Amino acid sequence: MATELSSGAISNILEAVPGIATVLRSPVADAIVNLSRAGAGLIPFNKKDALELIRYAVRRGLIRSDEGDRVTAEIEAAPRRPGPEIAPPPPARKPPVSKHVSRPHHHGQVAKKKKKKAAPKRAAHRAKPKAKKK
């Protein structure tokens, strides 16, 4: 029987295992990002990304198979143009971890915030009793 995971559980798994997000990411998503960067001149064009996107469009019925074959043949036949030497973009920064998420400790215990003890109240200033007149 399959177990459903909440979005919080999935986020915790993605944070706990480095690199798993890139493994689970769709090749189509990578192709879109890479073609967008290539179109902006940030990275060189890669035929593999274009072919992945064409296959996706054919699978989803966005374009007909004959058009996909024609565009694929055009891409394969296109001469490789030397592009500018472009440095790869810097790695994306990880988003900060939210502070309101509790992290489990060993033995499955959940961290609890310790309450600060209230400081003892100071005695109110008491007026000295007036001296009695005799």
C-alpha cells in the first residue's frame, strides 16, 4: 500500500538528501531552463535540450509527429556555430530554512522551545512607617 507524503515531508526529504532535487527534476524542465538561458546568450545552445522539448511536445500532442521529425532533422543538420565563450552561471543559492519548522532530534523526539522562567517580581517600594508622636 502506498503512503502519501505531505508537502512538508517532501521538503524535508529534499533538504536532507543533497542532490536529490536535481535527480527528481524533469528533463523537460531542464530543457526549458537551458534553452531560455541559451536564447538570452548566457550559455551555449545544446541540441539535446531542443530535442527533449520537441519529444515532449509530440508526446503531449502540442505538435504533430511529422512536424517534430522535420524540426528534429533541421536541428540535427544545422551547422554548429561557434558561440562566445560563456562562463557557466553561478550555482543558485539555497533558500533560507524557515525558523518555524521544528527539526526532529534523535529517537524521533520533536524539539520543543524551552520557556524562560519569569524574573521574580521586585518588592514594591514600601514607605517607611511614620514615627508615632507621643
